[in-house]
Amino acid sequence: MGPCDDLPAKPELFHWGKLIRARRELVPQLCRASVNSAIKEHGVMCRLTATAFAENETSVRALRMSRDQESTLDLGLLDSGANTLFGE
């Protein structure tokens, strides 16, 4: 057993094997990074929305059905003094 016995018979194939393996490992890393980035962006947007609407006034979301049975989400602000819904 010499020092080169563990190398493949054709050295040029060894290079391609490393490239394929590297690509195979890179794809899941890129997917994970993309998903993590999307989760972080979603969290930032949720915090920005909560800050914009929840700090100063009570935020109320009302779900109503339109005439053609499509659901639309309206964001309204509840006036606690008059108990009415604004912002349709």
C-alpha cells in the first residue's frame, strides 16, 4: 500500500467528483439561507405593521363578504368613544 493507493484511478474524475459534491452541498445551503431570509423579512414586516397600528390606537380587522361572495379584508380603526368602525 503506497501513499497514492486511496486516489481514484483517473485523477481528472476526482476533480469532477469534488465539484458535484460541492454543488450538492451548496444547494441546500442556498435554500436554507433563502428561507431564513424570508422568515426574517416577514418578522420585520410584522413588527413594522404592529408598531404602525398598535402603539397609538386600537387596531381592528374586520372581514366582510362583498356582493359577489369574495372575501375582502378591511383594516379599520375602532373609535373607543363612539364605538364605530372607521377606515373602510
